[in-house]
Amino acid sequence: MNHFIITTASGTRWASLATTAAAARRDFFGSKSGMIVTSVERGRLLTHDEEEQLSREKALERIHHHPRRV
């Protein structure tokens, strides 16, 4: 899998994993809700460290919003 950056008509950038740029464009989830893809380029939207930090923050968010009940 390769990393791609998808840019929409509004200028929003999204990270995508796909085998090719064409596959990233075809499988972009936003297309189903009307987002228009203006470009697809190979590259990472976030650094490895930023991805790890985001994963940690998401995990904490899940814990905070869904506490275990004993």
C-alpha cells in the first residue's frame, strides 16, 4: 500500500492508503457524499510521529466517551 494525499475542491486534504493514485481517487469516501477530488498526489499527510499522536488521542477520546461500566 502507498500513501496518497487527496485534495478536494474546497481545499481540504485527506490521507489515503491505496495501491495506486487511480485507486485512491476511485475509492475516496468523500466522493459518495459529493466531494470533488481536484488532485491526488503520492505522499504522507502526517509524519509517523503525528500519526501515532493522533492514534493516542483517538484512543483517549473513545475511553472518555465510552467509560467501562463495572
